[in-house]
Amino acid sequence: MAHILLVEPDISLGKLYTSSLELSGYSVSHCRTAQDAITSADENIPDLVLLEIEIAIHNGIEFLYEFRSYPEWQDIPLLIVSHVVPSRGALNPKSWGLLKISGYHYKPITKLQDLLSSVERVLSSDGVKAL
Amino acid sequence: MVHQDEQHTIVDGRLLQAVVENMKLPLLQVARQAELARMSGSTDTNFSSIELTADTALRLLDNYLLSTRLASRRGSLEFEPVSVSAVLTDIAHQLSKLADQQQCELQVNISGRYEPVIAHRAGLEAALMSLGYVFIEARSAQPVTSGKRIIRLGAHRGRSGIVAGIFTDSDSISNDMYKRAHSLYGHTRQSLPGLVAGSGAGVFVADSLLETMSTRLRVAHHQKFSGLAATLNPSKQLSLV
């Protein structure tokens, strides 16, 4: 069973994403802060990370740079699922390759079905499947 | 005094943007909750309706925020050659569920093969989408003529460019009404009472978005249908036809 680390500060959206991913056969660890996400990844290495870059306390981009700084996490696929418009701020499409971002979902126009399709695509290209 | 008024307007605008940004989260929660219920096998058709309504409201708010962002970057916007027919077809696809729900028939009608226009792609899409929401809402509340309620996403060549917009088979919008709506907007709950029951905010969002591209909405006609449209400048650079 593929394991997904979901970094989502909003509790309701976190529960919704978790439920839809679990319905599709994935196991999910939902974390609301960057620190919790690092701890969770240490305990159970994820096959995929879903990240909202607008999180409290630490910036999601900071988390992303830190996450990628550890050699064992450098190749874990990562999808951004965010309220932030893709071309704005530090995380413009030009930096995706550097940070090994597999895709970007802008939340207001992303349906659960779209997200699940991306998760499946990224994991299957990485050789991991849901149960 | 004028300077103080301008300051208030800027502060009010920023406050409104922050409020709108905040409003997107509960709408997103509602939309995705309804989608999850549908995915989980619920046969209650209300969930589809709730999902569509919340998604539509969310897009309208997002389009408003885009208009404020584009307005603040006016002068440094990245324009590109945009295919009007591709944009209209894409929007028709995105509006199709709402049109079905509101018992309207969507048609795309491009009167010819046109060269791309110079526009901000996301801005143009958001403008026509916002306009589409209003026309669907408006037309669904009006009586059926010839067995259908038709919304037409159309484009034709005008005297000074490609005219693209949303049109309907009902004669519900006139130049006078549209001019009056602009003076009433912000002062009354119903700026376009002859068109929609609500505020018709989508029309003004669309107009703001188009204004950032140096064009405006105006009343136009397309093959006996009337509606609102913008004139867009063709791109000479990529003229393929």
C-alpha cells in the first residue's frame, strides 16, 4: 500500500483529502505543520508528499528546501496542492525541476478526482501502486 | 481630502481582497465535501448540485481576485497570442455542467477562422467564464423560447478586431440598461434588474478583467443573439490564416 504524507494546515480539507485518498487505497499521514511533517517522514518514509505551501509557523517553501536537503528524501515525489497561484512568489514553475516537484494543483480549481489522478500517475511512474 | 478618499479606497480594496481570499476556504470545503459524498456512492443528487454551486461561487471569487491582481500589475502584464476559439471551447466545456443544471443549451459559434488575439490568457478565460455564469443564471430564469434556452459563446470579426462574448436568444440586454447598470453598480443590490435577480457581479468582474487588457465589455449582437462582448486585437505576429 502506498503511503502518502499530506501537509495541509486546514483540518477540514485535511480530513477530506485523507478520506478520498484512503477510499482509493492509500495510507495517509496528515500533518498540519512543517515540523510534524518532518517527524512523520522520519517515522514512516512516504512514497509521495502532498504539500500546501501556505502553512503556519514555517513557510511551505522552507519545508520543501529542508525536505529536499536530506539525501534519503531527495527522490520522493512531491505534489503541491495549494491556494497560492502557481506563477506567484518564490515557487514559480522555473524552480520545479530544482526542487523535484512532480506537479502543481491550484486548490480552487482542483477536484478530488483530479488530485487522485495525479497521485496515481506520479506513483505509477515511480513504480508504486495503491493497494 | 481627495488624497484621504483615495487612501480609504485602497484600504477598503485590500480589506475586501483579504475577506474574499478567506471566503474561498469554506467554499472549497463545501465543494470538496459534496464531491467526496458523491465519490463515496451517495445517490443524493443534492450533492452534485451543492458541489456545482460552491465551485461556481469559488471561481467567481477567484476571478475577482485575479482582476485585482492584474489591475495592480497593469503595464507589466504578460500578453500572448491567444486562440479565441480554443478559449471559448474550453469555457463551454467548463460551463457545461452549470448549463445542464440550469436547463440551458450551450453553443459555441465561431464565424470563421481567426488569427489569435493579443490577450492575457488567464484573464480572458476568467472574464468570459464570469460572464457565462451570469448569462446562464439570467437565461434560466427567463421563459423558454422555441423549446430551448440558448447561451451562445460566440466570436466574429468586427471593425476593429475580433469580437468575443456571450450571447443569448432572449432580448434581455440593451445599451441603455448596460450603461445604467454601470452607474448603479455599487449603489444598489440589483444593477442589472432586467437581466438577473442578483447583483450580476460576474459582469463587472469580467469588465474589470477586460479593462486590464485595454478593452471593455459592450452590448453586441451575434447572429440575431444579443449579449455582452469585448473587441480583442488580432495578433499580426502569428497570423496563420
